[in-house]
Amino acid sequence: MSQVQPKAKAPAGESQARVLDVRSLIPMERHRMIFETYNKLGTGDKFVLVNDHDPKPLYYQFEAEHTGKFTWKYLEQGPTAWRVEIGRTAAG
């Protein structure tokens, strides 16, 4: 089951954001869980997505559904884990 971890001390240069690790979820459940987490964010809040592959298709879905209302920052890009900081910049 995925885990949303509370804010923890982040390495130097990284934000202190919640972590959503979806690697244990079946693929069809991942986007639902990610968007549920995003939709609960307040303006200016963020979370770190941990995945077992590059979530680039997810970026395109965010761009289509939340244009101009989110941030996307790679923190780690493989080869076994991808970490992306996703934030909400505006309501909606």
C-alpha cells in the first residue's frame, strides 16, 4: 500500500514536503492516489512523489488538467527510483 509520510527533515537544498511513495500500488491506482493527494494541497503546498519509473505521462496529465496551477521539479531521476516534487500554485 502507498504511504504518505509526514513532513520530515529534508536534505540540504530540498524542501520539507510530504512523501507519496506509489511504488507498491498497482499502476491503475497510482494516478488516482496522486491526484487525490494533489487535490488536498493548499496553495503553496507540495509533496514528493516516489515512483519506479519516469512519471512524464503524469506531467502531461497535470499540464492538461491543471495548466499553470502546479509545479514539477525532479529531485531524482532513476535508475530505480524517480522523485518529483509536485506543488500547487493556485486553487483549482
